[in-house]
Amino acid sequence: MTVEEREVLRSFAVRRVRPEEWRSLRELRLEALRDPIAHLAYLETIEAALERPDSFWQDRTRTAASGTAAGQFVAVDERGDLAGTATALVTAPGEPDYIGETGPQLRAAVVGVYVQPGHRGGGVLQAILSETEAWLRGIGVPQVRLHVNEQNLRAQGAYRKCGYVDTGVRVEMVDGVNHEMVRDLRSA
Ligand SMILES: CC(C)(COP(=O)(O)OP(=O)(O)OC[C@H]1O[C@@H](n2cnc3c(N)ncnc32)[C@H](O)[C@@H]1OP(=O)(O)O)[C@@H](O)C(=O)NCCC(=O)NCCS
């Protein structure tokens, strides 16, 4: 890649997903699940994802595109390609969240984080998380958390740079031990 090409690829816009782009989001998800460290990053396998019918991707994209249960955000580069994504899952007080825990307040978890290899190290993640957090703040969520595998050091470093703090809580998940990291949205 030339310097000029890198400059072009650094230019991107972040926005919430649209229902009609479910095919592109399916492709991006499949690409993420083929990443060499996918086994440390996602709770789903490529085999399971390939089995899912179109209706699954359509429903998931529709839910992530509107309403307050989930918000998926994407970075779109100048060619219109999806450079990365993150999804916030919102849980009402008293309801079990994506790992089955309950809590007294409205809360959210960031999941499904992926940045395409050609865009890594270029601020894409920071821009996506910042947009995701602005959306969460707007619907009254005071704190956001995420889980990152203990062996996924790059992701841990990336989240730290984005203001996430390791709480010291360790959660055993299907991919192994995960670190809980949080970001307070009231002071951010
Ligand atoms: C995780 C991911 C979203 C991060 O985005 P990114 O653009 O690569 O992140 P950045 O390069 O901005 O930040 C990573 C930081 O960790 C550091 N880092 C990289 N490898 C590291 C390692 N082995 N140990 C410690 N730190 C490391 C980098 O140096 C960088 O910090 P710096 O900018 O201060 O040098 C992206 O790499 C990705 O999609 N990975 C595959 C899927 C994945 O792991 N998703 C997250 C699941 S929780």
C-alpha cells in the first residue's frame, strides 16, 4: 500500500447501521470470525454464523439500527467500505444482560468489536466507540462495560487508549478468562 493509499484509508465517517445493509454487515461479521484471533475475540464460530439464515441477519440489523435495545455503529471509509464496527447491548434494570448478570440500573455492554486489518492503528476504534458512547449517554446509560480475553493484548491496549479501565473482575467465558473493563459515561 502506498502512502497516498494509506491517507485515503484513514478518512472515514462513523454512523449507526441501516436496516438495508444487512448483507454488508453479514460479510463484515464473517470476516471478523475468520480473523486469526477470532477464537479470543468472539463467542460465536464462523461455522455457526455461516449456518444462520438471511432472516437472522435482517432481524439483527433491524434491531441494531433503531430503538434502544441495541445500537451497532460502523466506520465507513471513503470508498464506502465498512472499516470497523462495535455494538452496544442495552439492559434494563433487573434484567439479565448478555452474560446473564443482573443489576439495579440501566447498563450497557460493548460487543462484536472489529476493525479491518488495513485500518488498524488509525483511530477507527476510538471513533466508533466515541459515537457508540454518545448514543448510550443520550439514552441515559451511566456506564458501559466490555469483556476482553486475557490473551487478547492488542484489544486490551486499544480499549485502555479509549478510556476503559480494568475493574479486576475476571469472567470465565467459552473463549477462556476475560477481563472486565468499564468506562464511566457521566464523567467522560
Ligand atoms: C482489537 C481491535 C479492534 C483494536 O483496534 P486497533 O486499531 O488494532 O487498535 P490500536 O492499534 O489503535 O490499539 C492497540 C494498542 O495495543 C497495543 N498493542 C498491540 N499489540 C500488543 C501486545 N501484544 N501487547 C500489548 N499491547 C499491544 C498497540 O501498540 C496499540 O497501542 P499504541 O497505539 O499505544 O501503540 C482490532 O485490532 C481488531 O479488530 N482485532 C481483531 C478482533 C478483536 O480482537 N476484537 C476485540 C474483541 S474484545
